[in-house]
Amino acid sequence: MDAQPDKIDYSEIIAENFGANATYVEGLLSRFRSDPNLVDESWRAYFAEMLGASQASAVSGENGNAPRTTTAATTGQTTGGNGAGAQATAAAATAAPTSTAPTEVSNVQAVTAAAPPPPAAPQAATAATAPSTATAQAVTTTAPAPGVESTAIRGGALKIVENMETSLTVPTATSNRQVPVKVLEENRVIINRNLKETNRGKASYTHIIAFALLRALEKFPQMNDGYVNSDGTPARLRRPEVNLGLAIDLEKKDGTRTLLVPNIKNAGALSFSQFLAAYDDIIKRARGGKLGIPDFQNTTVSLTNPGTIGTVASTPRLMAGQSVIIATGAIEYPAEYHAMAPEALSQLGISKIFTISSTYDHRI
């Protein structure tokens, strides 16, 4: 007997394809089901393939608008590597109504630049997502206390759990450094004065730090390399372009928050003015729900800024396929000077500082 389309867990398919960004994509799926014209062409093609022809036709019939059934090939989406184009095809096969059960797809996060996904064998999928023996024992031996409710984790949240456990297989090291902010602060004032005169917006500290990161990668290009184990042979991936992932904290309609990590393509080739425009554009599109599939493909390095919530220092997890993730802490005076008056701080020449951490794949 054929599987019924409404029995397919599309949240699981989306989670497999987009990892931590799954919540955002599920929101786009809701828009697509309401009216296909509310999402752009690449998402229409992806959802049409995932839902299958019958459901896509039903959606278009309900709204009187036929979505364009353009495939990943006709939209120019890459089908190699771990891009979402290839994963969309896999997801479409998974969601086909004629199958008796959803086919497992490879456990590869769409926003990373990992190796091509392996064949979807149950054994391989289990090995890729299974936690360590110690973790598994902890899970099986820990029972909730009386009166404590246990709720299964599903969808995008489950994928985050799997990604975190998979990240434990990446041997990382972390370096931390405290950076004085005085010169950065003065340069930012000068930059914003010029931007204001030409009516070109405003530069934040993160703009400048991200651009400095790109300049550092020019001096140390190996930090943009990737690691892959091809047929049992460890190999270094020399990646000519830096696709800079930006961790964006967004508030959803229900008040909960989600974290997206789209990337700026070939960011290292941009001038400062071009980078400001590209940065602001991706933030604007993220907040407006206008990000496309390519925005999540092939991230090589990431920048996250937990300092916006007061965190002084952070060691974020490095996702498989990426080479390094940079985290910046809150900009403030050192703790031992918090009780001093501003005048005294100025007389002593005490600068605000922030802590920057670099968590990288130690194999490369």
C-alpha cells in the first residue's frame, strides 16, 4: 500500500536538509501552503519537489495560482557537494507518495561545506548520528524524576541535537584573546561620520570585526580549508572563496527565538563598502523571510556574536565541514574597573575590551 502524503513528516525532511535553519524553512513551507507566490522561485521549486506533484497541485488549486515547478537543475542550483540543491532532490525522493516509508537522507547540514553525502544506508545514517558510547549510556540510564514530564524532541530542534553530537567528532582547539576597543571605537566614529555624509547607513562593531576577520584569512588562508575523509584517506580541501556565515538571532511571531546562519558568498573579495552592503542585505532578507536556498549553502567559516546578550566569552560548537567559528564577547571595561568613575578610567587610560575566541578544526 502506498504511503499517504499526510503521513510524511516534512519537518524531519527539512531538518535533515537545513539543520539549525529548519525552523526558518518550516515557516516558508507554511507560506507556500497558504500561497506559493509568497515565497521566491527557488523555494517554490524545492517545496514542489518535496511535497510531490499531487500536493503541490492541491496547494495551487486552493489558491488559484499554479506554482512554477522549476527543478533544482533549471534554477541553476548546484547538485554537487553538500548543497541544498542536492539535498532538495534527496528530500523529494524521500517525500514521494509511492514509497512505503520515507527514505533516510544523509545527515549533512545544508549550511556547511562538508564532503558529498554518502549513500543513504540505514547503517551509515545510524553511525553518523549516533552519540558516543558514554553519551548513549548516560541517555539510557538517566530517567526523569517523578512528576517530571518527558517530551520528545522533533523537527529542527532534533536536528540541532544531532548536529551538536556530530560536532563532538570534530577535534577542535580554541584560542582566546582580549582586544582593546579604543582604536576600534575611534575608527568606527570616523567611518560612521563618512557614511552619514553620503547617506549610506551605519557601521556596527560586528561589521568591522567581520571585515577584519576576512583580512586575517588573507594572511592565513589555511584557516578556510576543509577536511574530508575520502575512501578512508584524510584529505585537505583547499577552498578558494570564503563564504562567511553570520549567526542571526531572530524573534518569531510567537515570541520564541531562532538562530539562522546564512552566508555571504565570496566575502573575501569584497571591498569594505561592498561588504557593508552585502552584510546589511542578508540581515534584511533574514528578518523579512526572504532568504533563498543558496544563502545556506557551503559555509566555510562562521561569525557569532553572543556579546549582544551580555556574554563575555564563548566557545561555540564547530559544525562538521566548516574550518573555524569566531565568537565575540560583550564590549565593556574589565571587571576589576567596573566600580570606577568614567573620569578616573579616562585619566588612567583604561580601554573597553572584548574577548574574541577562535574554535577551529585541529586537523587542518
